[in-house]
Amino acid sequence: MICIPIIANNLADALHDMAEASKVADIVELRIDYIKNVDLKRLLEKRTKPVIVTNRPVREGGKFDGSEEERIALLKLAVQLQADYVDVEHDSIQHLCRDTEHRVPTKIIVSYHNFRETPEDLTDIYKRLSRSGADIVKIVTHAYNITDNVRIYQLLQQSQMPVISFCMGELGIISRILYKRFGSYLTFASLQAGKESAPGQINIHELLNTYQAQKQDKHSAIYGLIGNPVSHSISPIIHNTLFREMNFNSIYVPFKVDTIGNFMREFRKLDIRGYSVTIPHKESVINHLDAIDPMAKKIGAVNTIVNRDGQLVGYNTDCEAAIKVLEGADSRGERPFPHTKHAHLREKRVTIIGAGGAARAIAFGLKECHAQATIINRNYARAQSLARDVGCIARKIDDPQAFDTDILINATPVGMYPKINETPIDKDKLKPGMIVFDTIYNPIETKLLRDAKAQGCWTVSGLSMFAYQAAAQFKLWTGQMPSVEIIEEIAYKHLAMESD
């Protein structure tokens, strides 16, 4: 079930928000600690969906600053008025259960919150709360590391009674999204952005539309994006849309990962079916896989992982995608490459900015096509290292010869959302007639591409490359090839809406 908390500070707004939330939520939580001069009787009379009454004290992250006696009295009143659920803190449960157990239909939720960490003794906390006489146990912690979500999952799998459990904060978002798959009794979503009752709470529109939470069940296959940052990515929108349209019981979520080794080790416990891999983990993830496709091994970078019966196998779909774009696939809204439709890249001079995973994939792809590749990077030693691996030239970024080229490719994150006014090179290095390809797709038109247009260059955004590599990933995971054109259309519409 999905619960929307109401955090209005007055009765009129609370009634309005409760009515709006009831249109889309399964349950509504009345945070009466937010409401001044609360009229609990009227609020409960107006309910059209089940209601949780919560009166959270300041010590538990709430707003109620009166006496403990006054606070408990309001919760007892909620029970007398036959609220569907009443949420009471673990250190106050004795004031409620003793008087109300088995006498009224109200279900009691006993809650524990930790805003600092996910403690080691989760099982002990659960056992203590489960003996309190409450109907439902709620354990909510702060995710200091993304692997804390695995511990919440394990707690939910071991529980013998209804439990609400997830992690707060940005790193805990996945436990909120995957609540059915994890086995939580319910999850919380805000009515809209700005109306969150706790850190990391996503809005109901995103939960229902991007992640299709109502279609999820305990058998849903989990896929996701490994990277840092990941908030800019439209991969969840693309892959979740494809899963829905092609009738897969699957869900795709973002994994913000700092330490790749810990993540790969701990998340094996969740049986994730596949991953996309982006900056900065395309190279470092290789050491944590069971096998690697020959082309990905040659490139030295992985952007796709497939779980084959517990064995994690790495692939690279960036390489083929980039070459398809460079051979003439035009990105929506951009002018096509001149005279390159289905043309070969043989002997074309191509300068690549960057020396990371994307640059490696493109450079090796160009080598296969017998193009003349040059690597430039702010860290010249890294450029030299990649050039040695590929068998091409490395130049310093201030070397004028580096920009004597037919095609210029940006394979760095410079200019990516939200830093949309940055560019990897000065405008005066762009020459008329040069083809400028930016692998960034968000925004669709980066500052580099705007500068290139102004200088008379042909331009292509990273949207086509994104669509090709995403389609190839989807096929590796599911065995079915989606339409590249549909992926590009979905991506373009979403990015266009974001830029309005």
C-alpha cells in the first residue's frame, strides 16, 4: 500500500490535501503534530480512505512541542474516534496498548526512527517492538551507505508480523520504491514536491508513473543504474516504460554508489537481475564481476551487467552505439552528418575528449573502423595510458594540433545536468564544417553543441547513442530488442518537458 502524509499546518489545508491524497493513495497519514488547533473529529469524519493518525514529538523528528500527556491524549482520542491506524513511538507504546488492546478496531503501529544511521541491532529492535502488543511494527532508519538498504531487506524477509521498514535519505530511496519487492507493509510518498514528511520521500506522481509501484509485487525482477551521480539519469523512465509496454514484471531503479566493491558484494544478496553502469564505475566494476564479454574486456570498460544464474557478466554496449551514431544516425532535432550516412569512418580524423569508460569504448570502436583517433584529457597521463591501450595518439588539451580534426567527441561529463553552462573546450577551438558529437544527453543541447552551431559546425547530441546502448542493454537482460526510435522519442519528450 502507498500512504501519503498530510503535513498542512491548518485545518482547511489539511482537509483539502487529505481529499487530494485520497484520490491516489491507499492510506492517508494525518500528521496532527503539524496542524494548529487540530479538529481530529472533523478530519476523521471527512476521510474517504483509511487514515493513520500520527502525533510525532520533536524528539522523534516531529512538530508536537506540548507535554507528553497532551500528545498521548490526542492519540487516545484518535482511538476512541476509531481511526483506522494510530502510530505511536516505541518509548510511548505502553500508554496506548494497555488501554486499547482488543477493544476497538483501530490498529496500533509501534514505530522506531533513527535519523542518524541504520543500527547493527535491527533484529533486536524488531523483537522488542514485536512484543509490545502492537499490530504493526515500523522501523525506519537513515541510510548512511546504500548497502544499508540490504539490511532493511533482510529484516523484512525475516519478520513474522506486518512490518513497515525502509531507509530515509537520498541513499534510502530505493527501499521506498521497492517496498513490495522487499516486503514492507506500506511505503510513503509525498502529495507533491515540497510536501515531504521525511528526507528521501519521493512524490506520488514519480512513484506511480516512473516506477509503476502499484504493479510491483514480491516476484518483480529488479534492474538498476550504478553510478554517481544518478539523479540526472532518464534510464529509469526509459526502462520502466519498456518493461510496462513489453509486459515484463520488472522494475528499474537508480543506485547511487560511492564504493563499488561493497555495493557489488552486498547487493548480490538481493538477486538483482541486471545493471546499467555509468560514471565513475565503468572501469572499476570489472574487478567485481564473475565474467566479462571479450569486447568489453578488450575495451576495459563495462556499461551493462547481466545476472546469469548468479554469475555477474559484464558487457559494453557503448562501443557499438557510438559507432552507429558516427556512421550517420542523427539525433532528433539535430542536423544529420554531412555525407556520412552509412559511410565508413576509415581514415577519418577523430579527437576524443576524455579518458574514462565512455572514451575507452568509443576509442576502441574507432580503432576497429580504422579511424585516426586522438585522445586528449586534462589529465595527460590518463590520455597517454588510454592511447597506448588503443594504439592511437595522445595530445595535451592545449596542443593546437589536437583540434585539427574531422570529428570532435566529448566523452566527459562536463556540461551534464545540472552544470549545463560548462564546456570541455573553448569556443575558438571549434572550426566550421567540423562534426561535434557530445555523448551527454541531458541536456539534449549542451553548451558545447550550442557553441559548435554558432561556429558553423555540424552537431549531434548524445541522445541517439543513449537510445542505441539502452536498447542493446534491454536485449541482453530480456532477450527482446526494443525499438530504438521509441526509446529516443520517450527520452526526447521527457527531456524537452524538463527544459521548459
